[in-house]
Amino acid sequence: MVVIRLKDAIACVFTAIFVFALSLSARYTGAYAVFFNATPRLLPIYSVEREDKVVALSFDCAWGVEHTDAILNALRVGDVKATWFMVEFWTEKYPEYVSKIDKAGHEIGTHSSTHSYMSKQNSEEIRLELKTSSEAITGITGKKVELFRPPYGDYDDELIRTASEEGYYSIQWDVDSLDWKDLSATDIAMRVINGAKDGSIVLMHNNGLHTAEAVPIIIETLKNRGFTFVPIGELIMRENYTIAPDGRQKSAK
């Protein structure tokens, strides 16, 4: 019995050391590990644990600008600031829109350089994508880029870890509007309205066919329900946090 208990004690000590080492790694890199079937995995931020009714709207920019002015107008009328994730080739093709979005007071993050499946890339390729795409944005706005959204929502540990090492907060979403499927404005709005909760991050696209029509409905309805809107950079925690298995960022205190 003594031998068995000694083995159990040793196992507990090693487990504690392993968990402590992971927590230290997370604290220093900014990427936090969660466990799936005892396997540690790094996650981006899907939503944020908040005690107030705050949500963030985000728009991915990769192709076209036909509906972007209408979205910007809807956000202006609703007095809402959002976060826009821009691919490098989009940034280079539409610098006037990058400037317009920035001057309207919105936040801009990178959506990669080539809009590739970045889980298939090595760390050097990832770092290059982040570097050049951010430089393209900063060259127009003069502002540092701190947020990164992986294309297609595709990621692995290396991508999240590398982005964190380069100083980026990797951002996903917990409410998907599916506006890229050309749903009606009502369907887009209802998906967002029904899915939104405290600390939600909403995914939309700058060139969705009916996105601009849905935005005013979303803003008005959620405001009537007591919600307020902030950019993602104001929603997330910058330090002393953990990420739950569902991607919800929570205070580590």
C-alpha cells in the first residue's frame, strides 16, 4: 500500500509540474493552453467573459468593396465602431478604403497576406504573412496592427503560438452571420441577434450581398436589448487571462 501511495504521489507531483510549466509558457507567450482528452491545444479568442452586455462586430475584407460604403454608413448612423480584418492583397488594391475605414474610427487587424490555409504553413511562412500584411496596413494608417484573424477560421498550435510570439492576439468568433452565403438581410440579422451574448464576437464580411441591409437591424435590435458595441481590441483582455475549451477568454485572477 505504501508503494502504491508513493507512486501516486510521484505521479501527482509530475502532473503538477507539467501543468505549472504550461501555465508559465502561456503567460510568457500570450497563448493559453486548454485540454482536449488530456492533450494541450492552443486556442484563439472566440468570445470574452464579460459582466456587461457588450458585443463586437467584425468584417473580413478579402474581395471587392461594392457594399463597403453602405456598411460604413450604417455603422456611422448607428454610432458603432467595428473591427475590420484585411488581407494584404485587398489592402494594396483598395488603399482608399483602408484609409476611409481608419478615419471613420474603426479598428483594423490583419487577415493574412495571401488568405491561405495557414495551418499548412511553417513558422517562417506564418511570420512573413503577418509581417507583410501588417506593414501594408500600417503604411496607410500609421497604426500598429495587434489583431489577427486566420483565414477560413483555420488554425493549429503553431499558428497561434507564432502569432502570439509576434505580438498578435488571434481572433475567431462565436457568432457567424453566414452573410457570405448571400442569405437575406433578415436571415443574417436574426442569426446575429439570436446568437449574441455578453462578450460575443460577430463575423461578417465587407462585401456580403445583404450585409449592409442587415447591419442596421442588428444594431437597433441589440441596442434595444441593452447591448453596446465596441471594437474587438476594447473587448478582449490583454493579460492575465485563460481560454476555456469553447474559446471563451476569461480572467485568470
